[in-house]
Amino acid sequence: MAGPDYKANQDKDDFLQLLAALGVDFLLSGEEKVSPISCAGKMICLFFSANWCRPCRTFTPQLVQLYNTLQKRGEKLEIIFISLDHDKNEFEQYFKTMPWLAVPLNTELQKQLCGKYHVDCIPSFIPLCGDHILKEDDLIGFIEDYGAEVFPFTRKRMQELKAMDCAKRVEGRLEELFGNRGYNYVISSHGGKTQISQLVGKTIGLYFGAYWSPPSRSFTAKLSKVYKEIMDKTENHHSLEVIFVSTDRNLDEFKLNIMDMPWLAIPYEDETRGDLYRIFDVKAIPTLVLIGADGKTSSENGRGLVCLYGAEAFPFTEERIYELETAVKKEGEELPSNVEDIKHEHVLKLEFAKAYVCDFCKLQGRFWAFSCHVCDYDLHPTCVQLTNNV
Ligand SMILES: [Zn+2]
Ligand SMILES: [Zn+2]
């Protein structure tokens, strides 16, 4: 520990000396002036930001929350705002939203500090902790994702957090995935509560979606149908549960959204929602992540499996998917590669198609079709009537 501590102190001394060299003998704390020496004995973090910068305005409230949490916890931490605002008025207005200290607005000082700490974009958050976090480490992103958990802002801490997420993702243990934010239950559209512990041992589908997304709404309809089929098939075993993880914009939209859902949802107020998006690295909706009855994540492409195989895919295990793939392959191998059908003038070729509509019976088909490339004509293998000359 001696190494980093020594370096941290040196970083801090360098900063305080730089202030002194530039003739800055006080910092601002609200309307008051305080001596820079008041930071001695605390960890100093520099916050480069400006009111005119939209990402800064989005980030600042999150940093305020982090700061307040750490103050309550009694951590010896001070943040010092270094403003890149254009005028005093803007600066003062922005600084009013911050519970920490600021260096007085001074263009020369700004330039020197930006140069010394290699700040070329804002918001920039630089902890003087002796552990040089690189730009690629994206500390701002970490703070947005994890809040006060990132303290003490070292690379080691960031790696720990990533490793914890990875373990949660791989192990898929429900009590660890949910219930960290004080909610130990999920809800149904009628307001019923189900304890997390009651879900252990079931196949779980984590459904990430939102009402504002049309693909998400149409997947809700598709999944509802498949869900009901699986429930009917497994009768009273209830071995599957879907849990909706919402990114609806507000509580009203969320309520509207879950009204049509026959499954459970994480309460809108529960911040676990954000954690799950992060843990499973969900970048687009709709997404369905499947966790097997053994608690291991079995697929992050549940949406694809549901769309391709429907209720047949249950219980979504690797073995089940392999069985289905093998059956489809075998079906294809037993079919001829070309046919001549009395209803069509061209030779039809055997093709694999995830979904199509048969031009004879007008019903949906999947996996295998006999198709004409010239006319965009498709037939179910069972709808083919061979001509006599084959
Ligand atoms: Zn047909
Ligand atoms: Zn044709």
C-alpha cells in the first residue's frame, strides 16, 4: 500500500503547489472562500466541466448523487470543479448545482490545468489517487453505470466491478442478479408480488424492452403467444418465468406496457433494471436473455430462438436447440434439391428460409421451401405436386 499512497500524496501536493504557484489562495465553497489546505487529508478529484456542454449537464447530477453518498458514508473525498464556462454568470449558475468546491474562474488557470491533466474533452473526472486511469478506461462511463461503487476510482476497483458483473452473468444466480437494491420481489401486471426465492429452479427469460419501441411491442405479442403455449404444455409445473426489464420512459408507460404481459416485471422503481442492462450488456431492445433451471445463462439470443422455433425451443437448453437444429437438418437432407411442380413453369430449388409465405396455400412456412428465384415464388415441401416428367 505504501507505493500508491505515496504517489497519491504526491499527486495531491503537485496540484496544491500548482495552485499556489498560480496565485490561487482560495477555493470556492458555495458563496464562501476556503483555503486549499482544507483539502489536506482528503482524496482530491478534479472535475473539468462546463454549463454549455450537454453531456456535462447530464453527468453532473449523477456525480452529485455519488458525492452525497460518499459523504454520508464518511469517505474523505473532495471534488474540485474546474470550470470551462465562458463567463462568470454561466459559471455561477452551474456551480450552484454542485455541493463541492471550485477553483475561481480564471482562463489562464484553466489552460494550465487542462494542459497538466491532458484534458481534451469534457466532462473529465480526474482522481488524484496515484493510479493513473487512462482515457480508454472511461471513468465517466463507470460512474454513470455504477455510481458510488466505483470509489476509490482506481483501475483495480474498476476491474473488480467488471469481474463481479461477469460472475453474475455467468452464474446467473437470481438472488445475486436481483435483490441488491432492496427489492426482493418482482411484480405482475395486477400488482401481485412474487419473491425472488420462489423463482429459483425455473427457466427464466429476462425480457428487455420498452413500450416506445415498435419492435419491442411486436415481440411482446409474439412472446405472449409462445409463453402461453409453453405454460399449457408444461401444465401446472410453471417451469418457465419471464421477467420484464423495462426501459420505459416513465411509470405510466411502464404500467401500460405490462398490462398486456402475462408474466412478471421488475418494479419500475427498482434500480436493478439498470444493473441488468449493464450486466448482460444489452445494447438494443427487444432482447431476451435465458437463464436455465441450473442458474446458468443458456442464451443471450432468446429472441432469435423464440422467433425461429416458438414454444418448441423450451426449455432453451443447448441440448434442446441442438435437437431442433438436427431435426431441421435431417428434414432438409431427405428432400430433393430441385423439383418441377405442375403449378409453376420454372424449376424450384430447395432453400433454407427462416420464414416465408407459401404461394399455394398462403400459410406461413419455415426452415425449408422450394423457391423460384426468377419469380420470388415459394412452396411448402408438402404443397409441391410433381410433374410427370421427373
Ligand atoms: Zn403451402
Ligand atoms: Zn418462376
